[in-house]
Amino acid sequence: AAKLYDHAIEAGSRNELPWCGKGQVALEKGQFSEAAACYATAVDITPTHAVAWTNLGVALAKVGAPADVPVLKEAATAFQTAAALDEREPAPLNNLGLLLGDLNIHDAARDAFREAI
């Protein structure tokens, strides 16, 4: 699948979908830095793609875990951006709550979980 996404990207398409697909393949392989780079490109192409923002947050959270605070802050920002873009989708806020809980920021984590439901 990754080769097909690479082919679409190399063909010069300015579409975020091959980047999202390539990012998903990288996430599934545990290649979190590569996944983050793919999703960052996807949101650069289409800044309103909420799912790409959520997956960027997931990838960055994996890259930054457990202690790279600047990267974890980027992950939190990605989740917040996704939540603002699609207020009906609970996944970004749920992921934000998990991240904040891991960082022992419990009040903010609770607030994110409450907003998700």
C-alpha cells in the first residue's frame, strides 16, 4: 500500500489523501516520526482536514512519549485543532484527555473527556 501512496505523491498530486494513507501505514508499522511528517504535510495541503490533525496528534504523542514536552505540546495543539474543526467528533478530545492524563494534568484531562461526551 505504501508504494501506491508514494506513486500518487510522486505523480505530483497536491492532495492530502495519499499523505494520510502513507501516514497511516507508517503509524501501523510503528514509524511514528515518518507518520508525523506525512500528516504534517497533509494538514499543510488541507488545513481543514480534521482526521489528519487527529492522526498528526497521535503520531506526535508517540514520538514525544514519555518526556519530550515540546513535541507533546504539538500533539495537544493538533488534537485541539482537530476538535475545533469537527466539533461532533469525540476522538480528538478523547486523545487530548489521554495525553493530558499521561502528563499528570488531570483537571484538564477531565475537562477534555467531559467535552468529548
